[in-house]
Amino acid sequence: MTAPKLHHYVPQFHLRRFADELGRLWAWDKLSDRIFRTSTGGIAAEKQFYRLTQYEPDGHDPLTMEKQLSEMEGEVSLITDQWLEWLPQMEPLDKVPIPRMNRWIVARYLAVQMLRTLDTREILSAMIQIDRGEPVDAHEARELHTELMWDPHVLERFTERFRRSVWIFARNDSATPFVTSDNPVAFRSPDHRQWLRSLALVPGAYLVFAMSPGAVLYCYPRVGPSRKLGKFVNCLSPVVLDDEMVESENCGQVFMASRFVISNRPDFEAERAFAPTIGTDTYAPPI
């Protein structure tokens, strides 16, 4: 059996949910400002991205991590497929039934997804370079990144934060679909004014994860103002999302993306308008 060579840092099951009715994905390259059609197999992936070269000389399977990720993705796909089947039939404030084990599996998935991307690898490499004053080559960057992903203390810290958060679902019935990206787990400041990118999460920041063009999951830490949201745990939000609100959430994907923003349609007008404002307060809501 041929070993997998192209390793996806965004699972294909997630990308398939953002395909159009013909199974096509549309991507906007925010670096070159180019829009193109692609497939789930051809984006958010690099050759041998998770190959464990540091253990290969000792005879260990260098594809162990890739196989573990595939197994985890299968579990999460089944769980979240159910959620996406139920949400369109639910009324506001109805609860999504989430067994304790399923909650842990999805929390772990969100933690791994946050850690596994090219963006995290680049941030980690930049931090090491600043610390020692020398650049990090691709081989070392892969080893540093996979060691971070396999660090049980790091993974447990993030998994527990997400597991204990208040999970609230929102349905998108507007004409504007949610988009995703090559770095799809987004974080927003407690006051909703900033999108955040950091390996060390800001206290009070909440997670925003678009599961499909029509549904989003929010994970609010049980601290500060978010504590009052406890009564909505696992509920479908009573808030009716309009086009402007969906575009606001899509801005998070533009901010988080290393390069590619992905949609079920080739219209990225709002995303392209937002990109030049990153680092400014143009879109910050009034205090």
C-alpha cells in the first residue's frame, strides 16, 4: 500500500462541507489576490507535513501522526455530521445532545486543529528564530511542530479549556454563507473588537468555528462576562444571523488564514475589502 504523501492540515471532511453543489471549492489567495477553483484534495496540504523524521532512524513508523489524525477526523466527522443534520430542524434554545465523550472528542479536535496548521508552524519557527537569532530550516520546523503537537501537556491544556467552555450553536439562514480557511479555528477578544492569533490564548477570548456554510460553533470560557451565557450551554442561539453578522464572522477567517480563504462560491468581495484593514481599528465596534 502506498504511503500517503500529501498531508492535509485542514481535514478533507471539513473542506467538503464548504463545496458547492458540484463538489467544487472556491479559494481566494489573500497574498496574491487571486480567486480560483480547487478540490478538497488540493488545498490546505503539503507533502509529508506530519512525517516524524526524528523517530524514523530508530525504526518507528514516520506516518504515525498522520494515521492518528485520520482516525480522530473520522470520529469527529460522524459526531458533527449529526449536529449539522439536527440544527436545521431545531428551534432557538433547543439543546444539541452532546454525550460527555463526544464533547471531549470534539474539544480535542479543536485543540489539535488549532495546533496542526501551517500558521502554527510558521509562528513557532519565528519564535525560535527570534530566540536564537538564526533561521529555522524546513526539516527542523517540521520536527519542532510535530513535537509541539505531541506534547500531552500542551494538548491537554487547550482541550480542557475548550471542553469546559460554554458551547453555543448558531444557524445561518442568511444569503451569505460562512467561509472557512487554511487556519479555520478563530479566536475573538471578549469585547468582540479584535480577532486574535496566538499560541497562548488571551484570557476571556472565545472560539469561533464555522462548521459549514450554514452553522457555526462558539466556545465561550466561563470567565468574566461570558459566565452569564451558561444558561445557553449546547443550545441553538436565539440570535438570528443576518448578512452583516455572517460577514463579520467571515472576517475572522480572513484574519486567521495563512493564505487561503475557502468558500462554496467565487464571491469574496467582503473578504477582499476587509483584508487591507487588518491591523487597524476600521471594523472595531463602538465601545
